[in-house]
Amino acid sequence: MRAVKKKLVIFTDLDSTLLDHRTYAFEKGREALELIQKENIPLIFCTSKTRRETEFWRQKMNNYHPFIVENGAAIYIPEGYFPFHVPGARNFSPYHLMELGEPYEKLRQFLLFCRLHFAPSVRGFGDMNLEEIMFLTGLSADMASLAKQREYDEPFIVQEEKELSSIQKEAARAGYKILKGSRFYHLAGHNDKGQAVKLLKDFYTQFLGSILTAGIGDSHNDLAMLKAVDRPFLVRKADGSYDPQVKVPGLWFASGIGPEGWKEAVLSLLKNLE
């Protein structure tokens, strides 16, 4: 294994990036996934998905590295992964858990306040039954159930642009963030993906020495992650467009959509490291 590749660390979004927007398949990215595994390169999932969803995909892809969930709200580090004490983490077997986000119930209360006072059309996952989440996401009943088990982040939809603007203003006043994902807006606390990435970067530097970090995403909620890495990559969205809100110095635009663009980004990254 080449020394330079030992020190490469890749952070990636899942939905509409490594996973197809409609089918959630990752077959088009399999070649690059297998190469990453062969070279023993850490691949960190950095997603808006819940812990339970992310655990499913980690098992599906034989990934045993740390992972970041619910837009940077929590970092899960497998016990014994780093050969040192992880500061700021608590035991949550089989992980060390770092919580950066707000409790889910606080976010629910805020969204209910917004609906009561100025945004009657807003609806979060906490307001939806399993069938509606399945309809909006294309997920199976089992996967929709995992998606509903939220701990720090509330995906929501809103019908009126004026209502969204009011929610954004109130969120800023209350110290919350509104992020735009590939399907939903997300109400989050002070956290974002970039903060979590920076913490893990510090741990990997302590573990591996000098590292090179890369990040791959598709949407506005990936912006902080892409700003936090050395090599940012953006894949095309399902409609073939690039998210116009993602503006990062040195951003590399993959020509492919979703996992096809993901594979292209990874292969280009590895080729340029040779």
C-alpha cells in the first residue's frame, strides 16, 4: 500500500451522492468502493440519515469506520478504532458517541411553534405517518421506519415560500439552522457537517500523521463538509444540475449523476495521488 494513500481520508454524503436518488442503489459506485477498501482508505459516511439508517448502509457496504449522522449532529466512533482516548465522547456501546446537535424534541417544539404562529403548511417527519414518508422518499416500510427514528434533526416540507422565509428568520433568531437536502429542508441545532468533519480530521491526524481529506456531496447541506476538506467534489443532482448554492474554492465538478459521479470523483482523486 502506497504511503500517500494510507493518509487519505474520504468523507461522503449518502443520499443522491453514493446512493441513487430514486432507487438508493450504489452499484454504479461499486468499483470505486472496492478500490477504497482494497487500499484501506477510511471512508466516513457524513449524512442527514439517522444512526439506524446509516448502520444499515455501513453493513451493506462492509464499512467499519466512524460515521456522522443527522447533518453533523452526532459522530459515532467504533470502540477501539483510535488507539487513544476520544475527548468529548461518551460510551454508547459499541461506539464512542460525540453529540453536537440539539435534542430532537426541542426541534419538534420549534417547528410546532412555527406552524401555530406563521407557517401552517409546515410538516416534519414527526407529523408524518410511515406511508407518507414512503411516498415522499421512495423508501421501503422498513427503511422509512429507520428514517423516522430521529434524534437530532427534523426533515420538513413547507408549501409556501413566504412561510419558509419566516421559518428561516425565526430559526436564526433562536440559534437554529435550516439546511436544504436533496429532498427536504432540515431543521438543525448549532451543528453542521463541517464541524463534525473537523473533529474527525483532528483525530485522524493524531492517528495517521499528515492526512489529505476529500469530501463528496450534492446539496446545500453538504456545503460545510466540502468547505472543511482539502479536495471537495460535487456530483450532479438527479435532474442533471449542480446545486447552485454550493460554492467552494477548488470545487471539482463530477460529470455523472449520483453514484456515477461519485465513482468518477473517487477514481479521479486516486489517480491524481499516484
